[in-house]
Amino acid sequence: VAKSYRLGQLARHVGGAVRGDENKPISGIAPLGDAGPRELSFLTNPKYRDLVRETKAAAVLAPSGSGLEGIDLLEVAEPYLALASLLALFHPPAPRRPGISERAHVGESVTIGTEVSVGPFAVVGDGAVLGKRAVIGAGCVVGEDCRVGEETELKPRVVLYPGTVIGRRCLIHSGVVLGADGFGFATSGDVHHKVPQVGRVVVEDDVEIGANTTVDRAALGETLIGEGSKIDNLVMIAHGVKIGPGTLMAAQAGVAGSTRVGRRTTWAGQSGAAGHLEIGDGAIIAAKSAVLKDLPAGAFVIGIPAVEHGRWKRMRASLNRLPELRQEVRKLRSRLERLEALLEKEEG
Amino acid sequence: VAKSYRLGQLARHVGGAVRGDENKPISGIAPLGDAGPRELSFLTNPKYRDLVRETKAAAVLAPSGSGLEGIDLLEVAEPYLALASLLALFHPPAPRRPGISERAHVGESVTIGTEVSVGPFAVVGDGAVLGKRAVIGAGCVVGEDCRVGEETELKPRVVLYPGTVIGRRCLIHSGVVLGADGFGFATSGDVHHKVPQVGRVVVEDDVEIGANTTVDRAALGETLIGEGSKIDNLVMIAHGVKIGPGTLMAAQAGVAGSTRVGRRTTWAGQSGAAGHLEIGDGAIIAAKSAVLKDLPAGAFVIGIPAVEHGRWKRMRASLNRLPELRQEVRKLRSRLERLEALLEKEEG
Amino acid sequence: VAKSYRLGQLARHVGGAVRGDENKPISGIAPLGDAGPRELSFLTNPKYRDLVRETKAAAVLAPSGSGLEGIDLLEVAEPYLALASLLALFHPPAPRRPGISERAHVGESVTIGTEVSVGPFAVVGDGAVLGKRAVIGAGCVVGEDCRVGEETELKPRVVLYPGTVIGRRCLIHSGVVLGADGFGFATSGDVHHKVPQVGRVVVEDDVEIGANTTVDRAALGETLIGEGSKIDNLVMIAHGVKIGPGTLMAAQAGVAGSTRVGRRTTWAGQSGAAGHLEIGDGAIIAAKSAVLKDLPAGAFVIGIPAVEHGRWKRMRASLNRLPELRQEVRKLRSRLERLEALLEKEEG
């Protein structure tokens, strides 16, 4: 049976205020279009404001001072953050079932903390260290001498190449490969000779990495994913890249080798950066853009190659009016020809 | 030993007509450049029409009224469809070997239909339901409470997160991850707080999903892949996206969160769409394009950002002639200066 | 304990010359910014030349005639190639541990060469052939009738669909899927009918393929990766593509079906090519570019759609100055209007 709360209880849970009936019972959360009369809905994207009028929800979680009317409200300064908290309240994580599956393969000299879980058909290589309450999903391969921090979870079928280090409270999704060889070849004549990739991957605390993303080991030293960074699916982080803490990187983005990315940068989907660059703190890279030069802190860039956002808008506007410009030039030429003819006649 | 058919038999199989020798023996199918004298070749892409003259094939499958000469023909209204049918005739699928591998790990309260196959090192979580003749490949992980429909096949190493639902007759290729957490974080101060992703993924009947593609679970509710859609490799479908039935999506395309895609849309390779959009029925998105706005039904768009195809062509043409336009403007200025000098002299 | 060498020994190992103290002991290799006083550093990218002054390295590997001063040098004609060789010297590969894990699943009629290694939870299908010293990593699935050449290594969790052929000395990284069905559907009315994909994938000798890359089997015949080609992570090679020998393809690139790629081409990150094209030998495709036409040998293209590099630069320069061009046209119009007014007055 789903738990039920009073609207006032939920408001206290998230530090918000009720505008309406504090005693209304709430047994779940749903989007505006789907919510029923015992569910809380939410307005976290202003795009959907018109849907509030039609929702059948019991109440709506909304930003403080929303001005919404005709429905009970739970107002709070940061509604998306409150939504995260309320979803966790209504959907607590499945209970842990610690233990090492008899069908896992655990190597020698492995250090395993208390309440660790290792799923069936997982492999833990010699010398690996698994912190307290770490979860190694079914079918994962944790290479020799890897370290997985406390409370970090590897979903099924993650691969950590030998020597990979992951911090605490990380969440690594299925299909992720950390520590594969960087793409480094010394071409001589007709042959591409492999440059041994002898570095490693280090993932700091509180990082999440999405399904089927790959982070390559450094040629030498470390490829680094900074603390609290969140990386989406199918992203490529090449060898020797340093991602500053608190970075958000959306799906299918890619960063080429040795580029250093500052703190709290934001990368939209399918964006990319060339290698050996410096990307400043807080930089924002728009979707599909390609960064080919260093970026200063706070840059907001877009395009291929990426340029400052304002400049891109001007170029784009000019480009949009280019057919009209061509027509204008044609007209000027006609008028000029008329004048020339006129003057010639006069002269003549 | 390969089976052999008479050309006339093949024509009857696909509802086509022979122009030439109905009794010619055919023991296989091959492209125009590779086919030998007992093989049928095919012209399904007009680009290769010239190769028909040189082919050593016994006969060529071609569109009705092809006008081809000098070789026996099997003409049919839809030759590519007929090719599909003939390939299936010559290459019947390997016989099923139903049974649950002793080396698989099957949880509790799992419902398994007749003639189901579960490969070695596969994991089937508690409460899962596997329909009749479903195939779970080696090393797959089917999470708790997943449902896999009748005759659906998961190739080796697919991961279904808990609660994922797949319809009938689907084909899911290796490395696919369905149901990983959507990329949702509520940023407050310097911290990105995880928004629990408590929805699920639903894949309707007759869907094919290519290798290493990822479809994330919805934050709430469902991420949906509509009936009969075909999705290529390394595609990203984000949380809460709805893909209408009959959609074709080529490799490395991506759709951001909550976007609703209509029926029978077509996405070329490496294309993408932003989140929270409405993409109309039958829309076509060209390769590498980025859809950043809602699209009406029947739209054909291209570019970054994507614009209507005709408009893109005009912009592109103008851009191509931009250097000439600059030169033209320079010339106009010279002529203008000459006139100005002339008039000044007159005035003077 | 790390091995130690004299600088002169290293010079002889790579055929280089010491400028400075031949007897200096070297116990490792590190980048300029990280190296300590017993480590060799290297200058393989001129961008980092200024760091040589500040490095604490014992000596620097540099190009012959580098002109660098103030530090001991190991000069050599091809320093990146020498670096590869020295890294292998200091970091020899882990010793092989041949043997078939008891926890692997090996089918019937499998041919296994001497010193082959098969990891835990790997599956080797009926009729497969594994060459001498081949390594099949943990959790790999090698389909029926596959062939894996001598000294080829599959890292953990690679999938080879049935019939895939891999040459000698290849390195296939985790998550790679070779031989999944090509994306081929014959659409008739509202239904996309599957075109059976009955060809295979052939990978020649000395190829490396990066993590989570996918290469689809041909509809008929072969998808081919030519000898000595190196392919990065998350790349998509579609059905029937032929990649010429010695090609380099960076991360997230994609090639659509049936395109034939010449010898020694270079593909930067996130680039792509449409299907059924001919890409000439030695062609270079810039990052994020989309090749939509055949390319002659030696082409260097960039853009979406990709055009010759010089032309792209001129278009880009014109585009950059487009706002100025618009202003110029406005000015010309004003001057023209002044002349027109003047002449009208005269006439009048």
C-alpha cells in the first residue's frame, strides 16, 4: 500500500508553505497531465503553466509567489529541489541485500568492506578494494587493484579496467567502461604504433555516470572526473582529460584528449571539445557545438566552431537575412546603372 | 548444402514476374558486383543501375517496368520488400534451442512461458515475466519485475533495469540498456541533487533497438517506444520521451527529455532534438541536424538549428555565393565613388 | 621496484642522441608538469614547449635539432614513436595467465590454440576458433563459428555475433559489439519489414577498436575493417562499410551503410559520412563534419555538409564579416540616395 501524507506534512518536509487545505491527503506524485485527485503535481518548468488550470491533481508544488489560483498549492523557493526530496519520500530505494553472490568470481587479496553486495557473474580482480556498502551489480568486471568507494553503486555490467579509482557515493550506470586505453598512436611511415596507455581513471566522490559512457585511462597520470560531476549516457571522455567538480555533461557529448575543463561547466547534448584545451570555470557549451579554442571562465558558446553566444546570434541573424541582402545589392546595382546612364547622357 | 529454387518459384514467392528463363536455378543472393552465375542479384538503389550490365548474376530482382535488358529479370512492385522476403527464404533463422541454461541465474516468482530460452550467465530478477518463446541471450540482466513479451529476443548482454516492459516480437541488440536513470538534477547552490527517477521504460510490439543504444526510464510515468519503431545503434532516448509508432531513427541520434515524437517520423544519423518539444507526425530530420523548436506534421528540416529544408537550401546557396557578393559590393562602391567624383567636379 | 636505466641506454633503445649526461639515471616517464628528478619527460606537442623551462624532469625526450637548452635532452627524429617504445620498456604488459576459466562456457567443436586464455563468465559458441595466445576477457560472448586470430585480445564484455572474423594481434575493448544486424528495413505501407542481415563482420590484422564501438554485419557479404586501422570509442560502422587499411577514426564518428573508405583516411571526433559513398585514400575529415558526397583521394574536408577546407575557410571568413557587409550595403544605399537626389534636383 502506498504511503499517504497530509499536504501540510509535505510542506514541512521541504520547508514550504501551503496555500489551501493543509489536511488534504496525498498518496503520490504525478505530472500535471496525469495526476489524480490524491496526487501532488508540480510546476518546475514554466512552459507547462497553462496545464495547471486543467490538472486533476489534489495540489501543485510551485515556486513561491507563483500567483497560481484555483488549486491548492505547496509553494517553496526551489520547487525542483523539493520535488527531488518528495520523490525520495514516496519512492524510497529498494532495501539493500548485501552479500557476495556464490556465482560471483572474487580474486585474491580483495578487501571487502561491511555490507558490500556483489551480484551474480560479477568479477572482482585481485587486489581490488570495495568500500563499505558498495554495490557491484550483476555481470560487472572490476579489474585488478581497482578501488570502489563507500556506498558507491555499479549497476549491472559496468567494466572498470585495472587500477581505476572511484570515490564515495557514486552511481555508475550499466554499460559504462572506465579505464579503457586512450586513443594514442605514433604514426611512422605507414604504421600506427600503439603508445602504451599506462595511466588510470580517477572518479571523485558523488559523481554519476550514465549508461554506456566511456572514460579512457590517461596515457600517463590520470583522467579525472571531479567531485559532484554528473555525466549522462553515451558520453566520451578521452585520455588525460580533467573534468572540474560540479560539471554537468549531457548525452553524447565528447571531450578529446588532455583538455582541462574547469569547475561547474555545463555541456549540452552532442557537444564536443578538441584536445589540449583549457575550458574556464562555469563555461556553458550549447547543444551540438564544437569547442576548438580555449574558453575563458563564464563563457557561453555555441556553433561549429563555437563562438560567443551573442556573436553567434548576430551571425545567425545576418545569415537569415542573406537572401534579402542579395536582393538589396541587386537593386542598388540597377539604381547605380540608371545614374551612370543618366550621367553619361549628360556628359555626352 | 544450400537450397536451390527456380527463378519462377521465387517470382511466385514474392508475387513478381519473370522476364526471361523461369527455370533458371538460383541457389543464393548476392550484390551486383559479387554475384555468381547461380545467384540472384538485385537493383534496389538506382545508384547502382550501371552495375547491372557487368554483373555475372543469373538474374536480377528489379522494379516493375525497369527497362533493364540483357539479363533475366524478376520484376516486382517493391523490390526491396521482395529482397527481404527472399533473403529470409535462403537464410532461415537458426533453429531455436529453448531451455534455461544451468548457468543462468533465475530469481524468485519468475513466470516463464513455454519454449523460452535463457542463455548462460544471464540473470532474471525476481518477479520477471518472460512470454512464450522469448529469448534471453547470454549475459543479459533482466531486472526485477520486468516483462518481456512473446517471441521477443534479447541478444547477449542486454540490460533491463527493474520494471522495464517490452512487447511482443521485439529484437533488442547487444549492449542495449533500457531503464537507466534519466539525467535529472536539482541544482541548489553548488550541489546537483539527484531527482529520483521512478518511472519506467515501455517498448511496444515489433520494435528493434540497435547495439549499445540507451533508453532512460522516465522521472515519473513512462518513456515510450511506439509500436513498430526501429532504432539503430548508439542512439540516446532520454527520460520521458514518447516515440510515436513506426519511427525510424538512425545511428547516434539523440532525443532529450520529455520530447513527444509523432508517428512515423524519420531521423537521420547523428541528428538530435532538444527536450520538451512536440515533433509532428511524419517529420523528417536530416543527418547531423538539431531540432530546437516544435515541428509541425510533415516537416522536413535540416541544419543546426534545424529549419525547413527549402529555406535551408536558400540560405546555403546564399552562403555559397557570399564571397561573390562581397566582391560585387566592392565593385558597386568603386562605381559609386566614380559617380560621386564626377558630380563633385560638375558641382565644383 | 621500478626499473632504472641510464639516459644513454634509453637513447640507444630508440636510436637517439643524448645532449648532456649519458649516465643520468632514469626510473620512469612523466609529462613535463609532473615529472620528478629521476624521470624522463617529453616534448611531443610543440604547444607545451614553454613548459620545458619549468620542468623538474631529469631529461626531456625531444625532436632532433630541438634547440632546447638548460636541460639534458634525448633527441630523436620521431619523439612520439620513441615515447611509445620507452613507455613499453618501463611498463611491460602484465604477464599472461593462459587457461580456460572453469566458469567460462565453451560450446562444442571449438578449436582452441595453445596458451589461449578465456576469462570467467565468457561464452564461446559452437564451432568457434581461437588462435594461439588469444585472450577472451571475462564476460565476453563469442558467437557460433567466430574466428579470433593469434594474439588478439578481447577485453571484458565484448560481444561477437555469430560468424564474426577477427585477425591477428587485434585489441578489442570492452563493450564493443561486432556483427549486430545492420539497420535495413523495407517499408511497405505503414510497416517497416526487416531485411535479414545475413552477411558478417571481418576485422583484419593489427586493428584496435575502442570501448562501446559497434560494427554491424553486412546485409550480404562483409563489413570490413582494414588492416592496421585504429578506431576509437563509441564509433558506429554500419552494414556493408569497407574501411581501408591504416585508417584512424576518432571517438563518436559514424559511417553509414555501404560506404567505401580508402586507405589511411583520418576521421576526427564526431564526424560522419552518409551511405553509399566513395571516400578516397588519405582523405581527412574534420571534427563534427558530415560527408555527403564522394571524396577524391587526399581530400581535406570540413563542415556540414563537408566542403574542401580552403573553401570552407573562405565561406567562414565571409560569414564572420557578414554584419560588416550589411553595414557597408546600407552606407552605399545612403550615398546612392544622395546622388539620386542631387541628379533629380539638377534635372528638375
